[in-house]
Amino acid sequence: MYQPGVLRRRPNSWAPWAVASVVTAVLLALAVTIGLVYFLAYGQKIHYYQTSFQIPSVAYDPELSVEQSKRRTDLKEEVSDEIDGIFLRSSLNHHYIKSHVANFRPSNDGLKADVLFKFKFPSNKADTLKGQAGNVLHKKLRSTPSFLKIDNSLPYLREMNAVQAEHILNSNCGVGMEYPTMARIADGQTASKANWPWQASLQVEGIHFCGASLISAEWLLTAAHCFDTYKNPKLWTVSFGTTLSPPLMRRKVQSVMVHENYAAHRHEDDIAVIKLSTPVLFSEDVHRVCLPDATFKVLPKRKVFVTGWGALKASGPFPNSLQQVEVEVISNDVCNQVPVYGGAVASGMICAGFLTGKRDACE
């Protein structure tokens, strides 16, 4: 019997472009996987450690607890210099970043210094290099004369999480990362985010209203007149960072305290403090400014900076980026002359700018 032939279809073959796409995707996936494995094994990662040192040669003095005291500042610098010298002359010099004296406290043997260390290690060698760092400190402090002594009452290098460590590292007040260059608020030149990490924006319904300065993890200093119209703290929010949108972080306001002698019809005692509903964690981008002593005097001719998001011209819009301007302190006697402010500058005020009108915080 005649059997008809069976037609067999040739298997579908992929088009060259499809083959190329699949090969490319596979190679890309392999590259990403290999890169991730390499990074996890060999990538440099920041590590933070803390320890304490005995300083037998120094007796505890309450002035060491005063943040801006010369005695505290000098001793912190001396301790940091000693530690820097140990690590920068060691095999870990390329891994060591910095040390920071967090606190001084009394002890039975003089004084204790609590110190934080910052290193950068390959991820696969972190434990080994941590051990080496401890050995370097032990060896140097035992074999060479030093005013620092090992505190044997504690585990030597204790690891810290990054958020807590950065909060401590940036707890010093009034330290910007860069020195600001000349700029004018009125001309619209912007400030680097590293210059003014304590600057904040006070906002009502998300709209910038006033500037403020962070003075602690939960308190800000600002002008009392900001609250002439909107007195309810629940209406206010605070944003941090150099741009209004997007902000680096936001906080709600818990309470507002206006100076008891402030009156809206006068310019004196125009000062207020704000308490945040949630404290901020200090970082390189957000930390506090120093408050001057009550006896501090700003001398005429001294250069100072004004910062904020004020309008760049009369009735103009607010800039999105933080602005800065360098101005010059003018004595109150000069400012109170009739052609200038005619006696309007009180003793509790600072007059700054230029009599010739070069630059100012506004037009």
C-alpha cells in the first residue's frame, strides 16, 4: 500500500539578533555577579571602632566637660595627634582615616579619654586588620613613651554601627567641611552643601518662611518675628539640606519659645527657639552650630557670612538652593548715624553689610 510521505517541519531557528541579545544578557548577568562577589570580598568598607585610654598625667578638671574650653580643645588635639602619629607611621597608614575624642571623664588613675576610630578595610580582611589595629596600639603604647596608657578594664577595639559613629564624629559644633567662597545672596550664587550643615528651613505647608540654625540634636535658633502670623507649632515643619526640594530630611515642630520681651512693633529681642518632635542624627551634612559665650563681641571690619533662601530680588521668588553672602561687620555707632539707620540699631543687635551697598542679604 502506498504510504504518503510525512512532511517534517524544520525546527525554528533563532534570528541572529535574538541570539546576540541572549548572549549579551547572560554575559551581563555574569559580569554583575562577578563584580558583586568581588566587591563583597575585596571592596573597601568603612569600619568604626571605639576604645578608651588612661591619661595618668592629667587630673580631671570640670573645664574638660566645657565643649569650647581651651583646655578641652587643646587636650583633644593632643590625643588625636598622638593616635594619628601611631597609625600613620604603621603598616595600616593607608587604611586609617581619623580618630575623634568623644569624651573626657574622671577615673581612679587621672583621666579617661573615650576615642572613636574610623578605618577603611577590604571586606574580606576586616577582622584581621581590626586585630592588627589593636596590636599596633598595644605595641606602640607599651614600647614607646606616651602620655596615653591602655585601659585594660574594657575590650580593646569595640565595633560601632555607622549611624551612631557618624553622629559622634559630627557632634562637634560649628565645623563646615569647606571654607565658603565669595557669593551674593542677591546675585543668586549658591552655597556648597558642605559649608553650612546647621542651616535649616522653617516651612508652613511646605513653603519656606524663615531660616534657622541647628544648635543641638533637637533645638534650633531663629527669629521671633517668624511666628507673628503663624503661632501654632503644628503648622510648621523644618527641612535640612541645601535644597528646599528635595530636602535632605524633614522634622515636625513640637514647640516654639519666643523671647519674653519680644514685641512685633519693635526689633529688639527678636529671637526664638524651636524644639523638634524627633531629634536629628548628626552627619557630615547635618550638624549643629556653636553658640558664642555671652561675653563674645563681634569686632568691626570682621568678615561674616549671611546664609538663607531669601528672595534674590525684591518681590522675587525664593531660590531652591541655599544662598550665601560675605559681608563686613559695621560698628553700631556708625550704623546709628542719621544717614544710615538713625539710631534704630540697639545694643543687642549686630550691624553688617557695606555702607556703599556692595553686597547684602537682600536688595
